[in-house]
Amino acid sequence: MNIMIIAGSNHKAATSTRLAEYVRDVIAAEGHQVTLFDLYRKPLPFYSPDGEYGSTEAIKELQQGMHAADAVILATPEYHSGISGVLKNALDHLGQDHFRGKAVLSMSSAGGSVGVSSLTQLQTIVRNLHGINSPEWISIGGAQRNWFSEPHTDNEGAGGEILERIKRVTRSFLDLAVRVRG
Ligand SMILES: Cc1cc2nc3c(=O)[nH]c(=O)nc-3n(C[C@H](O)[C@H](O)[C@H](O)COP(=O)(O)O)c2cc1C
């Protein structure tokens, strides 16, 4: 399977992006091809229905990557009980052709204990784009974000239960992706 992850933060040290990197590594370890598109490193211009800002290399790369993907993961920070502006803008550059019939996993990082509002918004958007929402989602909130505050290459010790949940939900999402594409 070819999985595309969109990291939807405009923050250099975003915990949602660290979460996306962790999930990328879990997917690669399961033997799948995976691409992480980080909207901080590859910013997109504001979407304009008039095409006023043109089509940049980053937009083309995202659209081509999404066309090639068998399944998609969306990661967002929880901002004002919603998704980030940069992720919404990226999704406005995409459409049903990029999502139709593909399993989609939503993930969020929140200051509060659970980022339910952003996750619910993402599932509504995915439904509108004719994607197939994974029954489970991944939320890191409050102190659960601590482990993701820095890049980790090995020691999972301090990650505890949340890392186990992330691995379990990611594998369950991959099972769904294989079933719907199979
Ligand atoms: C503009 C803004 C709005 C926020 N709104 C919320 C919110 O409504 N609920 C919440 O739990 N946390 C809120 N937070 C805290 C972020 O969700 C938290 O810092 C999260 O870890 C950010 O994700 P990141 O590390 O990927 O940047 C907000 C932070 C910012 C900067």
C-alpha cells in the first residue's frame, strides 16, 4: 500500500507533526510505502477559486502524491475547537478525486485532554470528499504530547500507553486500507 500523510501544522516543533513522523515509521516498519507531506516545510499558497495564486510545485507534489496514494492520514493541531488553517487550505486544493474510496485516518494534538472537535471536523470533511473514515482516530492531548515534543529515534520507554494505542490504531487503519483497496 502507498500511504500519504499530511502534517497540518505551520509550527516548526509541532507535536502533531512529530506524531505524524512516528506513525510514518510504524507504517514503514509494516512494509508499506509512505510519504509525509509537511505543510510547514512545504507551504501552499491560499486556495483561490479564481486561480489567482497559480499552481506551485508544492501544490503539484501534493496533488500527485494524493492521486498515487491508496490511503491517507490527516494530522492537525486543535485550534479554537477546529482544524488548523493550513490544513483546511491544503484540503481546499484537493477534491473527491484524491479521496474517493480511500481509507482515511484522522489524528490531532490538543492542549486539552482530547482534540475531539478537530477530529470530528476532519471526519465531516473526509465524508464530504467521499473518503472512508477509519472507525478509530488518534488524539494526543495535554501531557500525552510530552513524548512528541522532541524527535525520537529509539527509546519509547517514556511514551507508555499512548504509543501502544497509536501503533494499534495505525495497524487497524492499515488493515482497513488493504481491505478497501484489495
Ligand atoms: C491559535 C490556537 C488555538 C488553540 N485552541 C485550542 C483549543 O481550542 N483547544 C485545545 O485543547 N487546545 C488549543 N490550543 C492548543 C493546541 O491545541 C496545542 O498547543 C497543540 O499541541 C498544538 O499542536 P502542535 O504541537 O502540533 O502545534 C490552541 C493553540 C493555538 C496556538
